[in-house]
Amino acid sequence: AQRVTQPEKLLSVFKGAPVELKCNYSYSGSPELFWYVQYSRQRLQLLLRHISRESIKGFTADLNKGETSFHLKKPFAQEEDSAMYYCALKSAGGSYIPTFGRGTSLIVHP
Amino acid sequence: NAGVTQTPKFQVLKTGQSMTLQCAQDMNHNSMYWYRQDPGMGLRLIYYSASEGTTDKGEVPNGYNVSRLNKREFSLRLESAAPSQTSVYFCASSEPLAGGQQQFFGPGTRLTVL
């Protein structure tokens, strides 16, 4: 069975500080990993996916198969980054039915 | 393009009442989903529909039924609401994209069962 663990319910940082939202997964095959974000009063939306190896809004995430992790990082947090972040895993092939972690609420203080 | 729309936005029910949450997408996606979002529990899949005419149970299907009315619409029904079903409900749709797949979410329905 696949599982996604986000160990922090809440992460609080000051503006300009580096931020790392942790995501660990359990899956025996080759996973596809995603980060979704939900800003206040907005709908959940895709932030980035590992397959694209892209940087979005200054965020990056590298898939580490050895550590089974897909941590989300940003070198300098901004107040507008405050949101709920969800890590999600989809098994390779088959229907797109991702498993979501429990989410981490990021608060960036001025 | 409205994307994924949900009605109603808010609903208050009494225990035992029934209701249907409506979801529609205008992106011609095959796959549609219903999730519930609870504090500390993240998003949990209730039901999904890989294509028109098919539905499958997710992680937490008990107390719910779904109907994939056509390619656009996917409704979620609570036959006899319980306080444990107080939650925010999200509908989503998805389709393969170059370089991977992603889900598009609706704005959510906040349901309170008294």
C-alpha cells in the first residue's frame, strides 16, 4: 500500500527565512510525486510535480528515492507563501488516483 | 472556462436528512473525484469515476453514494447525514497532460451536520 507522510502539521517561519516542507512516502515501485497548495479562500491547485523538475514561485522539490522523500524547499519565504501544502503520490501507470498526505500549514510572518 | 464548479457552497443539515452535492467540469476530462477534507486528516478520497459510466470506492465511501450522470457531472449523495460527515467536500477532475497528470479542484462545499 502506498502512503504519504507529512510530519509537520504546522510550520512557522519569518519572511526571508528558508523553508522546507517535508514529505516522505512509502511505495515499492516508481512513484510520481506532486505538491499541491491551497491558499486562503482559494481552491487546491497543483504547485509542482517531480517529473517536470521545475521551479514554481521559487519552490523546488527533488525526489530522493534512497530516502523516499520529496521535500519542498524555498530559499527565502514570502508572506504570500502562507498556505496549506499537500504532498501527493501516484503509482506509476494505471488510473490517476493520488494519495495525499495530511498537509502542512505554512505561516510566514512579516 | 469555469473549470470545476460545485454547488452548494455551504449547507447545514440535521442528522438524518439527505442531500446531493453537485459537481460539473467543462474541461472534457474523463476522470472525476470526490474528496473530503478534515483538519489533521488531509484529503481523503470518497469515490472516483475513471470514465463516464464507471464509479469506484475510495478510502472513505461509507455513508455516501455517487452518480456519474454524464461526462461533465459527478454528484455525491448523503442518504442519511451524520455529524461525522461534517466536512469540506471537494470535487476534482483530471486528464493526462504532457509530462504527467494533474487534478483540477472545485471551490469546495462546506457541510455541517447538526
